[in-house]
Amino acid sequence: MQALSPIICKEYTLRFEKTLIMGILNVTPDSFSDGGFFADADTAVAQGKKMVSDGADCIDIGGESSRPGSAPLSEKEELARILPVVMRLVDEVSVPISIDTYKPRVADVCLSAGAHLINDITGLTNPDMRKIAIKHDVPVVLMHMRGSPKTMQQNPVYQDVIGEITTFFQEQITYARKEGIQQIIIDPGIGFGKTVEHNLQILKYLGAFKTLGCPILIGPSRKAFIGTITGLPVKERLEGTLAAVTVAILNGAHIVRVHDVNECKRAVQIVDAIRGA
């Protein structure tokens, strides 16, 4: 496994001696995979605690669906959904809490409440989000997305998907580091403005992003490309997710972002053992 510096998340440290698991906690009524399952704080907190007991190294809390075609949510509504969950989980689990948002104020409030890192699907393209990361001195997940959730799947076109994503990362990493953000995780954004073929190329050639020197996060969990290939609905995509996670790790992923922590943890343990043999 590529030697990387640890990522410091306030009182926690993410180390890369093994593949890390980021558990997905959607506090939404309309996410593509689990919308409505954890829409109230009690249920969401219980799910977060279960994911930690199942082996999650980090919990990623999101209050706005980023499924294809989804409309933006107000800051007020997003905070109403996630802030109570953040405040409780910070006290009730012993892993870093990530905030899945592209809104600077939402990130600011949640980080002030104790969250530990920012997961920004817009890749820190908003300079105000970079200021929030600097203000709180937290790591960032910098994701690539073509367009916005509402428009991203309307005929996305690339001449060279790996090269174009790499160029985006190079530019955004440069901006971030010039402003003082040093702890950066990159996510090529499976399903965010990509066709099935683009997603498969990202997984196949994921190692190309190692040249950027940042931990690589990948999030194929239950995504539409798995459904297209297998012909299966969201609730029957676990095996496809495990296959994609396995390939991603073998090709260089350091963190996998998943819904099914328990099952993915078992697969990750085997893949890591094989790689370390």
C-alpha cells in the first residue's frame, strides 16, 4: 500500500496501514438508496452507532440527496436534518464525523458542533468552503463532479475521463494548498456526471490518481452502474458493490465509502490480507 501521511481529524487520526471504511449516513427522505430510512435523529444516530460497531472508521453524514436529478436544499432545512445527528454522534461514537455538504455555512455550523472533516461533492470550487476548512483546520474530501446533481447525468461527455479528472484534481489541490489546506483526500466521483463506461474506467485505472499524492476515496456503493450491469434494483446491489470495492482497493483506493459496512468490512479484510501476503 502506498505510504501516505496520516490525516489528522481534530482528536482523531486516520492512518493508512489498512483500507479505511467510511459509513454513509443519509439523513434524507429522498436519497437514491436509503432515503427515508434514517430521516429522524434517533434512527440516524442508532444507524451511525451500528456502523461503528460493524467496523466503520468514519461516518459521513449528509442531509441533501445528490442523486441524479435532485434539486438543491436550503441551508436551514439541511441543518435541521443533520445538526442534531452530528451533535449526538460526536458524543456517542469514537470515530471522525464527516459532513457531506457543499454549503459553507452548513459545514461551518457542523464543524463548530464537533464534526471533523468536510466531504464536498463540488471539489472545493467555492472559495468560501476553502475558507471554512482553513478556519476549522480540518481535512477535506475533494470530489469530482461534472455539472450539478440536477444536470450531471444529462449526456456527460469526456475525451479522456481519467486525464480530465486528474487535471481537475491538480487545479483544485493547487488552489487549496496555496490557501493553506494541506490535508486533502480525493474522490473521482463515481456516478457524478459519468456514464457506466466512465465509472468502469475510473475503477479500472484508479491507480492513475496515485501520482497526486493524496489518499484516494471511492464510493461505488449501490450505484446505478451496478444496476445497469446486473439488472438489479438498489436493494440487490450488495454483491456488485463488493466486487467494485474489491477492484478499487486492488487498484489503489485507500478509503471506501459504503452503505453496508458489516459486509464490506469482511470483504476489505480479505482483500487487505491478500495484498499484504
